[in-house]
Amino acid sequence: MSEALQVAFLGGGNMARALIQGMLRQGMDAAQFQVGEPDAAQRQALHRDLGVRTTPDNAVAIAGVQLVVLAVKPQLLHSVLEPLRSALQGPRPILLSIVAGVRLTDLARVCPGVPVVRCMPNRAALVGAGITALYAPNDLDSTQRALAERVMTAAGVTVWVGKESDLDIVTALSGSGPAYFFLLAEQMAAAARELGLEATTAERLARETLRGAGALLSGAETLAEQRVAVTSKGGTTAAALGVLAERGFAGTIAAAVAAASRRSEQLAQQFGNDFPGAGAAAPATH
């Protein structure tokens, strides 16, 4: 990434802050960032804590930048982008959208011809341990893709998906996924309390077990190999896994992930229908 690169964030919330912090750790300078944020307290905090330039005027924020990160709530996106329509036309920056459920066709109605990368980070990005899936149409070149990827690697690791619809599955797997693990750990702690373990101890053991299990995954073994490694024949883990299998654990997880994926698709469709300009032919740029 060039030292001259200028990046604008539209929206200065937690995810924007996490990405900026990550890029600062990677060696970028605070002067390379501009943040458009309407809330004065947010602007002050970002400038104070990170040293970045902030402004309530989004047109000022995007002036002269090569990449714009869209980090606003979906329902605010049109009102944020519509006033910038002409400013985004030339020279055209890359738009990197981390806005859930807003598809390329929706963005193309407001920003025709502007190169867009969509991505789906997860909550662990807030602590630099996220996993982000990215999607870009075929007409984005390798340099543009590399810029988008570099931004998101500031918050963790990245993967590219081949179809925009894959992001609904990603949402169900890694986007919602932390909640599945938290629920499992919560229920493990509750079961230990029922068996007589003190509540604080049970919670700590569940938390640290979850943390340690994640750390083990840094090795080369597959998920299945990791599971086998901790499961001795006829032992305690095998007894527990046997109960989970008998009670349909695999089917329950499959149904849960499928439900989340369907809901992601439904929400995107609903937002697309409600998005200003829906029903109009989107420019065929992607």
C-alpha cells in the first residue's frame, strides 16, 4: 500500500475505529485518513484517540481519496451517498462497503460506474481477530482488490468469495457465528453450575476453554483432526460427543446456519425493495 494512499471513512463508529487502529499499527500515518461523521462527540474522540482528521461534511471527507469505506447503518446509506453522487464520479475512488445487506445493484443506483467491493466482517474485527469475506465483480482489477483487502486485513484475516450471494452464507457462518460459540460456552457453564461448580469458576472455565480452543486452531490440523485429537476412545469427551450426536447436534447446527443465511437473504431483498430507486434499471457496470 502506497504511503500516499488516502482513505476516507463515512461513519466513525466502532468498526471504522477498529480498521483505522489496525492500519495505524501496520504503519500508515494518521494524516492518511479522513472521517466523515455527523456526531461531534464521535469526531472529537476519533481525533483525540487516533489523531485522524474528522469532518461533519462527507464531501470534504472524500475529497482526493483513493478509497472510501462505507461504514454507516443501512437505512442511512442512501441519504449519505446521494449528495456525493457527482463527487464520486471523477476521479472515481474505490468504495469498500461494510454495510450489511446492501447489494451492488443498490449501490449502483446511487453511484453508477463507481468500483465497489462488498465485505462481511464479524465482531471479532473489533479486537483485531476478525475474519472478513470480500466480493468484487469481475471488472475490478487486482490493484483495486489489493487495496480493499489491505484495509480489511487490518482487522484480521480475509477470504474472497466467488458470488455475491455467498455473502449471505458468510453472514450465517462467521458473521453470526460468534454468538453460536458464546451460547455453547454459556450453556456449558450453566451445566457445570447445575452439577455443583461455583458460578464464577464455571464461567471462567467456559470462557478460557473457548479462548484456548480458538488458539489451537492456529495449527495446520483440520477441524475434524482437532476434534479427534481431544477425543480418546471410551473417554469423557467421547461420552459427551455421543450424547450430542444422539440428540441431533449436527442437524441443529445445520438448521441454524441455514436459517441465518435465509434471513440474511430476506433482509437484503427487503432493503433493496425499500431502497430509493428500487425498480429502476441499475446501470450495467457490474
